[in-house]
Amino acid sequence: MKIAFDHQIFTYQSYGGISRYYKVLIENLLRLNQDVRVFAGLHQNNYISNLPSNCIKGIKLNKYPNKTIRAFQLINHIASQAQIKSWKPDLVHETYYSERLDLRTNSAKITTVHDMIHELYSSNFPSKDKTTYLKKKTFKRVDHIISVSSNTKKDLVKLFNIDEFKISVVHLGVDLKFFEQYTSSKLKSVTPYILFVGARGEYKNFSGFLKACSSSAIIKNKINILAFGGGDFSKEELLMIEKLGFNDGVIQHVTGDDGALAGLYANALCFVYPSIYEGFGLPPLEAMASGCPVVSSNSSSMPEVINNAGEYFDPKIKEEMIYAIEKVITSESRQKELIELGKKNAKLFSWKKCSDETLKIYKKFTGNI
């Protein structure tokens, strides 16, 4: 089967979860002997640069000049649509949302939806943001939509009034072999710490997490808190940390590559996921694959992904959050139990399974069953 991926997300992202998803999906489709092309144009994405050169139609630039991304989107749209039409794929997977109609082809059209953040947390985005409008245009145009969770599918039906039969759920995967190799890298000399991973915006509930931890004598006196990624602490965050009474060095921002993150998972007392909303949520699975106990919010897609392998709390109730965290960090038996449950649960979410299920959908809408 001839499968085309368009330029969109590879123009927008140098790095990022969505473009990484497509890169891994493409790798697995190639292993399944599918004829895959990425019509990336003049892109800036670092992930697809590692794909076989014969499946990439485009040139990588180190970085676009300031304020030129719209121009490059238009250039890439025109170039990629002409190339796609010439190649005549059986299916086009649109990698993000656009109002521009593609050139007329008989190709089936698919897109993947990762979350409803723009709709549920619109205050986090500029008033001129057009993502919701572009989603509507895309959803109307494509033949089928892949949702990364049942919770996101439910939101799609509710917020966009889409027929549920137009949506299939395909869970994301975790690179089990990569993270599992760090499970034996336990360090005895490290000060005990709790790990938080990723962005720290409003719905990520980082402030609620710190407020809960500040009420715990156990944490404030004996345990560090490490926040991985998400950029340096802002002035507002530093002021909040000071007002909450944490001693210097207790709360640390750290960064690094995937190997550094895996090592942090493997050595943490627990990984805490206080987010109020996630379309899917990969960090809990990464923690589980690394042998780290997971303590998580019970909202949105989290129970769907974590299943019985986490200690849950209501993210809006501080007392519930700190009770769940303390229950895990003060009990070696509970930590061991969650580690074993986590290893079993993570195995349910492989990239191979994700790719196999995606290919079945492709075949259904191209008549190649």
C-alpha cells in the first residue's frame, strides 16, 4: 500500500510529541513492508531526519528565519500537494489541521487527534488561535479520524458533534526496550526524590502539586522534588516555591535527553502525574517501563492508560493528592506492588500494536482488507 504523510507537523515542530508519534509510526509501517513517503517540504523536524532517506521528500533546514513559518507552511503545502498528486498514494495521513483543500485525488484521508486542549483550555491560547476552526475543516474533509484514547473520542463526539463511527481509538505506545534497560540502574547515594515530568501549564497542575507537597512534613524535611523538562522555572514559579516555604535546593529543575529521563524514572521514589487533563499521557507508561511507581490524577484519560497500576487521587483535592503520595513513598511494599503492576501494564502499550491497528484502519478505508 502507498501511504503518504503530509508536511504539516514537520513544518511546525523541530521536536514534539506529535511529530515523534508520526516518526515511530512510519518506522513501524516500513517494517511492515508498506510503501511510505513523507512529503515534508522545507522542514525543520529532527525526528524524520533519522528515517531512511528514500522515504523523505524534502529538505531539512536548521531553523526558519523569524516570523516566516506561515510562508513556509504555504510553500510546503503547494509543493507537497503537487508531489502527493503525482505519486498517487492509496492513502494520505494528514499530520495536523488545515483549512486548505488538497488537490483532487482518489486517496483516502485520515488524521490523528491527540487531545482537546484548545477547546477545553482555550484561555491558555491567544484569542486569535485558529486551531479549533482548522480542526472543524479537517474533520469534515477526512474519511476517518484516529483518536489516541477513548476519552478523547468521547470529547470529539461531544465538542465537534462527530459521528462516533467516524472515529477509531488507537492507543499510543511506549518504547519498552529503551526504558526497561534503566530499571537496574538504581543509585543508592542519591537524595530521595519525587519526579514530575513535562510542561507545567495550568491544566498540568504543577502549582497544585507543589501546594500539596508543601503541606507534608515528610516531603519538606526529607525528600527533593525534581521537575524534568518544561523549560526553566518562571519568576512566578520561583516566587510560589519561596512562599510555600521550601528550603533552597529541595525543588530542582533538570533537563536532558531520553536516557537522562529514563535514569530519573528508575531512581525516583515515585512519579507523580497531577494533570487535570490529558488526551493520552505517555509519561506514566514511561515511568512504569522504567520500574518507577506511579501516583496519578484520576481524571480524563489517566485511568484508561494507567489501569490498576497507579495510586490515584482527585487532582483538585490537595488532601487526596498528598495522601496518595505519602502512601507510596512511605511504603516499600506498595512501591514494589506498583512497580510490578506497572511493568505488566506498560506491556499492553507497544508501538507495534499501535502501528498494526493503524494499518488495519488504512486497509479498511482503501479496500485493501
